Amino acid sequence: MTDWTTVCNLADIDPDTGVCALYNGEQVALFRWGSTETVYAINNFDPFGKANVLSRGIIGSVGERPVVASPLYKQHFDLSTGECLEDENVAVRHYQVKVENGVVLLA
Amino acid sequence: MSKKRIIVVGNGMVGHNFIDTLATSEHASELELITFSEEPRLAYDRVQLSKYFSGSTADDLALTTEAAYQQQGVVYTLNDKVVSIDTHAKTVTTAHGQVEGYDKLVLATGSYPFVPPIPGNDQEHCLVYRTIEDLEAISASAAVSKTGVVVGGGLLGLEAANALKQAGLDTHVVEFAPRLMAVQLDEGGGKLLRHKIEELGVSVHTEKATTEIVAGEECRYRMNFADGSHLETDMILFSAGIRPQDELARQFGLDIGERGGIVINDFCQTSEEDIYAIGECALWDGKIFGLVAPGYQMAKVVADNIVSALITHDVPALTFKGADMSTKLKLLGVDVASIGDAHGHTACSKSYVFNDDIEQVYKRLVVSHDGKKLLGAVLVGDVDAYGNLLQLMLNDMDIPGNPAALIVPSSDGEESAGLGVAALPDTAQICSCQAVSKGEIAAAVQGGCCTMGDIKEATKASTVCGGCTALVKQVMDAELTALGVEVNNNLCEHFAYTRAELADIIRVKGYSTFTEVLEHHGNGHGCEICKPTVGSILASFNNEYVLKDAHIGLQDTNDIFLGNMQKDGTYSIVPRVAGGEITPDKLIVLGEIARDYDLYTKITGGQRIDLFGAQLHQLPEIWEKLVAAGFETGHAYGKSLRTVKSCVGSTWCRYGVLDSVSMAIALENRYKGLRAPHKIKFAVSGCTRECAEAQSKDIGVIATENGWNLYVCGNGGMRPRHGDLFASDLDDETLVKYIDRVLMFYVRTADRLQRTSVWMENLEGGLDYLKDVVINDKLGICDELEAGMTKVVNTYQCEWKTTIESPEKLKRFSHFINADEQDKNLYYVRERGQRRPATEAERIELVNLDTASE
């Protein structure tokens, strides 16, 4: 059975922005899609800029894919899979995430 | 192999162009270039001489500097002239006795102003108009005169009249011929030009032969004319034509034309094989060429010839084949152009004339007897057709359709029928100043150029007089289309509009959020390109708090936390220090904060202080202290006004003429917070010494004795560009009004991340168009632009003050949403007493130390 951990309230994430949560000692970037209850979770570490900053990037879409652009050098990462769109050899970890009763949970 | 010695006598525009051609050629290292100038400075732009009276300095007009020559290894001697040539020993001797040997000698001695032999023409306030020293004398004379007369109503005479008018004199032009610009214009064109110039307050007297200059009654002098009339004036400027400066060549036995000029062949060689002559001193096929473009062509020919003779031993590739003397220029603000046989001297030629007294436009076409070929044209008041007409004539093309259509405005307000640039041959010369052909522009496009800025940089086309700008753009666009390049200016995949189009949409529809704009005019979810762009446009109209819920997701890396993100994810803090003026108390506060938080501290180029290395959670604490001490945000993170740099100005400086610091502070406070397509920098200098380097800024203001000179669209950075003089001698109110309009026009119409310089270069019509919009309100939008700016000014808020007063907003300022811990990935080392982020190698060592100690 999946072990879900509460990390924050949905209301803590402004629409269309990201925050960083500490989860099992890891830095996880959480993004809220518009004003919806859809939240994405990927690792906060930018493998190009080598800094924990991805949660502070702008989110949007490339074609059908939801992405975040790194605030340092603007590479795009797929929010669902963690894949880098500019370099297929690079991906950041992605996490299972759900929203229940206004609370964001990670696994 | 020893270097070949090339001596150039004269360092005018053409002499310099020749030196520059060789000094930047692949053979530069095999040549020793030596030049002599009898003037006290190196080459400057004589074509723009009258700008000296509208605020340009000798430095502005300079075409090169002593430092540049030294770097290129060009040996130069100023204030000395060559007085003899020994063609056997191949040496020259100067007035000061210097002797130099040459392999090849180039005479670029130019011309001197012709002063008619009128009794009394040698008095103190009888001057000529040719050098910067002449201008200084004119300036000194104008200061003690009320009325000035220019003798000569030709091209140079009218330039000189402009100078006198700008010096504030009651200005008259006296011309021997029955009309102005008798060489270039026909009767109808001359008549309209006269009318327009008289409207500007310059009195024109034609068919006047001056017989003597005697003491005046009301003024200093009285000029008596052959027809019995007279004119009183305080000073007289002779500008009655030029004569080739051929004295040296004449003395040392070179062939000279009957009426002067050093005779040259198609290689620009004189009667001595190793001596060349170029520019206005040279006589080719019985003709003197008094324009700069043919001089540049001669310079190219000689450079090629000399390299062929001395180095490559190839057959020279270039010859001089004469030059077209067509011109297009603005005289006293009036557009005038003359092409080819303007007078219809060709046998059996016929004319078309269009005359519009209401709009004050005169156009004449001279065509061949069968009406198929264009032979010449005169244009006054509207010279838009110049480029097309010139190409028709130069390329001997058939006139498309009815020739009248070339000059008659069509009834539906569309451009009159021109010729498609596609019809031009590749050899057609599009830019005559830099001799750039259509083929070269096309090649540049094929090489990847796709903006006017690219083309200018790659080919130099359109970088001298700018007369060919519209034509160059047409060639570029046609070539892009031919290459199948769809000129796609879409902002990004989410919006099929340019930034300027989106700004129009948002203004007309009155949108206030990105969501609305995306829903009605875009698709997808947006991205890091369109979101900040729309955010910036919304801010320029509504100027709402940028971290408001509706806007927060639009903010770029730096704006979203109101700081500048550095490579390790920490931020730098730059409080506003308007005009660079700061009290000791405030300076101490900055020092204390930097010390307490161990922030790396550095003075910026914009006269303020940057504090590096603050973590997210520290930003609000630090700003609380800064705001309490009276600081405001400096918007160093924004695409917005950065700083207004200033020198200390008249309050302290011995040379300052106006209070540059007060003006800088006023401007910085007025425009702070204005969101723009890119960052904007200003500077204000208190005198023409220009210590604030205002000419390298988007908006530069320089004090003069008569007010402020405004420069626009300069920048430093990757492609530095000097600002252009926009308006002179402004009072405070007009200065602010013009800046309001320029900035708002830029904010509304520029592309994303387009600096003011590129924006202006891409405006069709460039600087003149911008002046027309801002000064003359050509588009009738100035009221709206000013109202827009007033709104931004009145709704300014310090974003940091608002933020620290909003507990909700402060929540975001911590590294983790669910923990008080900090980012453990930050490692620093100390250098020169401050910390800096560890390099990759240093970091590995530090990480190992950490792990070992755990």
C-alpha cells in the first residue's frame, strides 16, 4: 500500500506557482496548475544550474506537456515525468502526489 | 621583407577612409601607413558639420581617435603639412622639416572654400565654413553678432545658413544665380525650396552679385550689390563653392586640369605612377567629385591598386568609373533630392512635373524621348521615391507602366507605384555611401541576417546617411520571402501575435489579467516567454502590485521574489540610490546589514550598491530594515528603469553648468517602477565633458549653457551604441515631456527584450520618424502617451514595502513550505575578506569535510 505523507495545504501554493517541500530529507518542487486541484511534484534540484531552484520557475505548456522552465538557464522539465525537453539524457525525479480535502500528499 | 611605406597627405574623410581600408585589410601587417594633417585633429565628419551647432562636439564628429590609430600602427602627424615632394628620391618634406620616404604617395588634400574676389572680403567677421576651426570662429563671431549672411545658395551654403540660424542669428542667404541649389534643382524645385526656407525665417536674396563690403550703419558691414541694392549684416560667411586643393601637386610638376584639380586615370594615378590622388582634389575625366561617396570609391580603388602593385602582384581588380552625383538630403529641415540629369539637358528628353502647393511638394521626372528610361529627377518636400527612382536610373531599367505614376500620389492613399526590388539586378548599388549592392545584402540574408540591425552590422549598409534604409529593408524582406522564410514574429507557441500587437489588444479590450488574454487570444497554458511579457504589458497600463495573485505566476525569475537570483539560487539586493546620491547615515545602514548578514558587497556600474548572497527567508527581514531606514526597492530585478547615473554637476563642480544631480533624482523618481520590454538606463551630465557617460544610455541628458540636450537609444553591453541627439537646449518641462513620450512609445511598440537602440533602428524612418512622432505628434498619440505615463507615475508603489506589510505574501519567502530548515546545498569560500559561492572543485572538498565531521 502506498504510504502517503502530508506536506502542505493546497492553499499554500498560489495559483500557477511552485513551492518547495521537504520530504524524507529530499527537496521536492510542488506546482499548482492554475487555480485547480492539480498539483505536480518533481525534485527541486536543477541538474544544469546545480542549485535547488526548480520550484521558483515559471510553469506553462509545451504542446500538450505541462512544464516548468528553470529559473537559472530556462531548460524545460516535464512536470509529469521529470524529463528534460532540451536533453533527453537528463531527467529529474518525479513523485506521486495527490490532493485530498485541501491537503497535498506525497509518496 | 620590410614593410612598404604608404604616405597619405591629408587626413580628411577620404584620406581616413583610405587608411581605414588598408589598416583593416588582410595586408595591414605588410604596410606602414603614415599620414599628415595640417589640422589639429584627425579626420572628422564634415558632412555633419552643422551638428556642431546643435550640440555635437568635435569628439562626436570624429571618425577615429589617436588611440585607434596608435592601435592600428598608423603613424600620424597633426598641425604640419607636406610642402614638397621629391619624385626621384620618393620623399616628402613637411613645413617643420620632417622628411619621409614612400613607396606610394596618396594625395588626399581635399578642397578649400572659394571666396569671391570682392573688395572687403578679408575683414575680421568674414569667414568660411569648412573645418571645426572655422566653426569655432563662426561661433565666436555669432556671439557678438545679430545678423549673418551666407554668400552662396548651394548645398553647402544652405548647410551654413542652418548653422547661423542655430546660432540664433537673423539669417540671410545671398545667391548669384536666379535660384537656390542651381546645380541640383530646376526652377520649380528651387522655387519651392526657397518658399519653404523663407517660411523658416531665413531671408533669401537671389540674382545678387556683391560688389563690395564696406562699413555698415546699423550693422557692422554693408554689402553693396551690382543692382544698386544693399544689405546690412554683422558677419558674412562665404560658401560659394569649393576649389580642389592642388597646390602641392601643381608645384611639383603633376598634371593639373585647366581649371584646377589633380588629373588622375581610372586607377586614380596621377601623372606620376607612384602618386595617387583621391577625393575632392582629384580630377577624373574633367570632373571634380564634391561628395564623399565618390571619394570613398576612389579610396577603395587606390587601396586595391597599391596592394596589387606592392604585395600580391596581381592585376588590380578595381577601377574608378566615375560616380553618380545624385543626392538626397535635409536642408534646414526641408527634404531635397536630385537625381541624374535633373535639368533635362539630354537631347530630346521629356519631363513630368507634379506640383502640390497645398502640401508643398514638387517632383519632376526627366525621361528619355520614348518615355521608357528615367534620366533624372528633382524632388522637394517629399523624397520617398528617391530610392526607387535612383535604382531605375542607375540600372538603366525600363520604367514600369506610366512614368507619371512614379510621382503622383495614388488616390487611395497607398504608396505611389514604385518598382519591386525583385526587378533590380544583383549589382544594383543600394547603399551608395558604403557601396553595398543588392547582391551583398541578399548574401547577408542568406548568411543568416534577418533584421535591419543584422544587415547593418554585416554589410555596413545604411550606416552613414541612412537614405537607403527603406530600400535595404525591402531587399531584405524580399530575400527572406524568396528563401521561404516565413517572417514569423509570433511571441511564442501560445500567442500568434507580436508584443506590440498584444499591447494593442490589451489596451483596446481593457484586459487586466493574463488568464483573460490567454482565454480570448491564445492557447495552451502559457510559458516563460509570454507570461512575463503579458505581465509587463499589463503593468505598463495598470501598474498593479506585481505579486498580486493574478500576476504572481507571470513573474520572471527575478521579479517573483523581488531580487536578482544568483547562480546558487540565493539573491542579491539592490536598494534604490536615486542619482547615485546617498547620505552617510544610509550608507552606514547598508554597511551594517551587509556585515550582519555576511553579504558580499559590490558597487554597481549604475552608482549603487549590490548586496549578494541573501537567502529567501532573509529577504523580508533585510527589507524591513532597509525600508525603515528610508530605502526603496531598486528594481534591479525588473525589466524596468534601473538607474539614472549622474555626475556631481553645477552644485560642486567647477565646470558644471546645470544641476545634474537634482535632475537625475527627479527623473529616477519619476520613472522608477515603469515596466518595459527591457531594462532602461539613464544618465545626466552637468556639462559637455559628459562624466556621467549619458551617451551610452537609453536616455541621456547633457547640460548646455542653454538648457538640456536629450540623447536617445544608446546602450552599453554586447553591442554598444552611442545615443543619437534627439533635441537640444530644452527646458526642464519639455525635457520631461519628450522623455515621457519616447519611453511610453517604446513600452507600447517594442518587441520583447528589445533595447531602445534596436527598437529605433527597426522603426521605418528611424530617428527622424521618432522625432516626428514625439516632437511633432505626427501620429496624434502624444496626449495618450503622456496620460499613460502620468498614470504609471501616480500609481507607483515600492513593491518591497507592500510585500513586507502583507503577511500572506511573506509566507512564500522561505526555502521550504513545510519546514524552517535552510537549503543545505549552499557552500561558500572567503576571498579578499568576503564570501563567494564555492567552485565545483571547492564544493567537493567542502562536502567531504561536512560528511567527515558528521
